[in-house]
Amino acid sequence: MQGNIFICLNRATYKGLIPTELEGKYSRKVYDEEGALIETLDTTFEQLGADNRIKFGNVIEFKIGAKKYFVLELDCSWLDGSVSALLGLGSNMNYPNNCLMTNKEAMELIKDNQDESTSIIH
Amino acid sequence: MINVIQNTIGALARRASTAASIITQNLQLWLGFTKADVLGAELVENGDFSLGSDDWWNPALTPPNSVVFNANNSVTLTSVDSNVYIRQSNVLDIDTTYSITYTIDSASADINVLKLVSSLGIAVIPTSNGTHTVVGTAISTTLYIERTSNGVNATISNISIKEVSQFAPDKSTNTNNAKLFTGKALGFDGVNDLVDLSNPNINLKSICFWVNLDTTSEQIFNLTSTHNITASSGVITLVGTWSNSNIYVDGVATTSIGTTPKRVVITTDTNILVNDLEFAKIGSDYGALSLADVQIYDAELSLPDALIDYNNPNDLVFNKGGSVALANLVGYWALSEGSGSIAYDSSGGGNNGTITGATYDDKQPTIPQLGMMDWSNTSGKTLIEAPNNVGYDILGNALRLREGGFNLDGSGYGSIASDATLTAITTGTIQFWLKTSTTKFSVLNGQTSSEFIGQTDSGVWTDGNAGTITAYKDGSTANTSPVYDGDWHFYTFTGVNLSTWTSFLISNLTAFELDCIIDELLIYSDVLTATEIDNNFNVSSATHS
């Protein structure tokens, strides 16, 4: 499956919980033997990236100065509010903190900082 | 009365002349799907530059003294005028790749004599005496041949232009070849997608692959900690030690590569032990590209091998030609699965790859055509034949044999070029063999969802904007419903009107794509008689049983 959006998260957001609007699709869940949902677990962006690595690709980590950033690929929609929730993560922040971006914008950002970029393999 | 007599004589003559063979009178299209040619039909007419060549020069104008059409069907561009050219209009499609072969009969030894820059984006072409082939992507619909340097002459003959794609040849006299779109490739986004094959521990002397770069600089393969393959500003670049390396692109020795699909073969005379294999990722950098049909050999391929590989996809791995032995195939990732997260190694080496983020691009025209192969499709994955286990895929699943037909898995199609020989049909006949177990499909469709012939959804045939149709099955027996029994059946549709169709597509109607085998597609410009329908059924029954 291919994602339709990229987001560059700062370290605090990456280690923090995903917005409630993303929980239905991306939160970790516990099922019983019959496949019935028992529990929805709190899920961080870091865990989301690890869980969806095969589906969307690696999480790309890079530094600007001393600060670490993480680029994740996601499949989100305006219809369920998930795009708006991601946009909200970056309000009043400077680029590239929690900025949504296209494929080309993500490539340029990573390329501009590629000396410091690595892939996170879980 | 005269008409009746003439028609009767014509019908008798037709039957008499076609006994035990397909009726050829008024036959406008015949796709036998016996083979797939990499290159299409000749696109440039009058490539011999005959005297008074209207195709290359506006007949209303007198050629300048610098353009001389010679008696031996060649043309000479002389230095009398500067920047002279000849041209043919509307022979190329922009962004389409073409192969041009031409013969230089005499020329000054100046590589700037001829330029195709206006047509194919090729700045300089070989101009030494002899026959040459160049491949390029059209940036204009007009083909120009230019002489841009003063003080030199050139005489050219026998130019040939062919589209680089895969076609099912039309066996009628019209060359309405069907361009095939049944290849699959794996697409990488350039941000975080890759295939990781870890440490396959295989020796490499040759690597072959189809690639379509998003830009002229991309990361293609990581092989070891010191060896990799990239494209840098349109040049294939080998990093690390590659002893006596050769690079072939589309069967030609060159390092140049653009942003259209290309078949690349790279060789070296000394083994490279591949122990860190990744597709579309080198170090921390990713490539934006599509890949298909990756083969690694521990033997060095020759230029003739590279040509076989290019002109006859998959022949090398099945030992149908070339100097390389099957035992030398140490890695083979067709990337044809279409779904899932595993890139299977069909060589038998067991070096399957993990697909991370990459997604499949279906309907590819210039890579090996699954529609012309045997394959299996279990769990929704299309796997090709394992060269070391003929008749089965790498997982041991039996193949669905194409049986000489067009073996569609529901994700590809064929496109027949629109032509006056087809659009002139107002009361014609279409016939084909079909072998299907699926119950929802459309055989032939046009430019919109309103034009279709042979559509069904688990019931009767329906036909849209295609005339007043009468259908027959297995000869001249009237028929309203297709058979979904998994056996071959021969269908005939008469009364076909194609006069408003501008596209002629085999199975490209959304939600009605074929997942079955179709063969011997015939289109006539008249209505076949019952005898003629029976004839065509009978002569091809032996190969469809």
C-alpha cells in the first residue's frame, strides 16, 4: 500500500501519542482468540512508524544542528479528520517541525540534510 | 441480378481459397498472440528516400540545392546551405521511445553532421559509414534529420523508425499491431521505499534489469559496502571496482540513460560477491524509480547475450538462446507479484527480498509481458515460471499456461491502434477464442465505458454502442450467454459497427478486466456466413481443446 502524505516530526511529537483522529486506523489493538477487539492501546508515532514500515517504508531520521527530526509516510484523509489533526500538530511551529509535505518536498528536505540522515529499522 | 451473381462467386471463391485455414478475405485484424515483439511495426514510410520523396519534403516546394534525393533511394545533405534538414510530420508520439536504424553511405568524419535533437532529444548520432541504431524519446511529433555543420556532406539511406514497446503482431495485412500493457514493475518513492535482500552471498558478473528513473540521478542498487549502481546526471555509474565492465542500454553499448523505461545489462570479468543487496537504496539515500525483472548471473554476458535479453525478454533465463547457462543464474527477481511484501527469487537461490513501502505499477508496456507468459496467481500474487522447476512457480504452484493466447490476470490490457481499416467497419464480424472461469469481463472496449463488445456479468452477453449484434458459439450455433466452464470456446459477433470508435482496447474497461486467456482475435469488415464461421471454428479447434 502507498501512503498519500509525509510528515516531518520533531523528537517530542515522534515520541508522543498519535492524535485521537488517527487511533482508529493506526493505534495498536489487542484481540482475543476469536478475533474480537479487547483493548485499544496508546500508540506513539514511533510505534506507528515501526508497525507500518513494510506498508509505507522506512522512517527517515535526520538532524538539523542538534535537533533530530523524523519523516513518516502515512495514508490519511480529510474525511475522517486525520489530515486536520496532523496539520494541527504543526500550528505555530517553524519549518520543518511537524510539517506535512508531499513526496517531492520530503525528498528535498531529506536530501538537504542527508549527511545526517539514517533509516530506522525496527 | 449482377450483384447476386458476383456475391455468390465471391463467396465461393472465398471458401475455396481458404479451406483448412482462417478466412482472410475482408480480414482487417488477426491477433494470434503467437509471440510478442519488442519493437513495433515500421512507422516511417518511404524510408528509402526515393526520388521526389513527398514524405520527406513538401512536394509544393522545390528542395534547395543542399537537399538531393538520389536515384539509388538515398538522400544527400550537402554544405551548399547551412542548417538544412528533411522531415516527416506526425510520425512520432511525444514521450514515446523509438528505435531508429539508418545507413550512412558516405559522410565526412564529423560527428556533428547529423542531429536528431529536434525529434528525439538525441544531440549527436553516429555518422560513420555503415548502419547504426539509436534509441530516444520523442519531444516532437515530427522526425527531423538535420545537417548542422557547414563544410560537410552526408548521404543517408534506409531509415527505419520503430516504437520501443512490446506488441502482438497483426497477422492480417494491415499491421494493426496490439501494444501490450501487461507488465508489472515495483515503484519506489525516493523517500523511504526499498527492497532489502540482506546478504544473498552470490557472485555477480552480470546484472540485468528494467528501470524507469523519475529523474536522471537516482540510487538503483546497493551490492556491497563498496559496490553500487547509480544514475548520475543521465549516466549509469558503477561505484567500486568493476573490472573491464560493459554497460548496455536497450541492447546498445552506452552509459546514457534517461527517464523512460530502459533495459540495462552490466557486466564485469571479475566476480563481485554481493553481500548487502538493496533495491533503490544506497547508504541512507533512496531512489525514485520503477524496477522489474532483475537478473544476476555469475557469468559474463556478451553483447549478443544483451541483445537476446533485450529483444526476447526471459529467453536467457530459460536457456532459449545466448551463451549463458541456466546454472549461472544466481538471482532472479521478476517483481511481478503485484501484491504482498515479498519479492520472490525465482532462481531457486532462495534469496527473497522484503518489500518496504514500494508499490506495484501495473499495465507497463516495455517490460516482460505477463500476458505472453505462463504464470500462477495464488493468493492474488502473479508469479512467473521458476526456470529450475518448469511448469511451476518458485513456491511449487502449477502455472496457468497461456496456451498460445493472451494470458490476462485482470490487471493488464492490449491496445490496438485506431486505423481506418477498423473505423470503416459498419457491419462487420468479430471472433475470438476465450477460456474463462471468471464470470465478469468485457473482451473489447472503446474510448469510453459506452463502447464495448463481449461484456458479461455472470449472465448474457451485452454490447454497447457497437451495432446490432448477433452472437454465436463454437461455430454457427446462436448463442446469448458465454460459458464459464474453464474450457476453450469460440465466439462470433456479427453486425459489428466500429465507425464511432476511436480506441480499440482488449480488456481495459474498469471493473470488467479479463482474468482469462483470449486467443485468435479476428475482425472482419463484412458479416461472415455460417459456413465461414464454422470454417474458422474448425481450423483452430485443434489448438484450443
